[in-house]
Amino acid sequence: MQFDRELDVKGLNCPLPILRTKKALAEMNSGQVLHVLATDPGSVKDFQAFARQTGNELVSSTENGNVFEYYLKRK
């Protein structure tokens, strides 16, 4: 999937992945896609809730071994 920016939050635990994602999205333009790499298993539910609450679209969420990948489209 194509993305405009990548954010590596591997090794960080809640709430840091969400906080860093929120900051990164704020610096992006509407419609741009942010690719996030995380290792916190709790981030799956966190990113789903974050997308619902902020109106940003969670385009894709996958797990590859210990790494969770998220693609968020800025509203």
C-alpha cells in the first residue's frame, strides 16, 4: 500500500503509539496516508478506537509476527 509518511513506534507501550500517531497526523494534509509500525499488542484495539473517535480512517491493520502495521488516512 502506498503511504505518505511512516512512523515507527516499535518498543513503545500505550499510550505512546497513539500519542505519536496523533501528532504525526496533525502534521499531514487531508487524504494523506500514515503507515505505523508498532509492537504493543494492545495497539490493535487502541488504533480502532482512535480512528472511530477522531474520524481518521483506519484503512488497514495487519500483524506480521510481533509487528503490527496500520495505515491511517487523515480526515
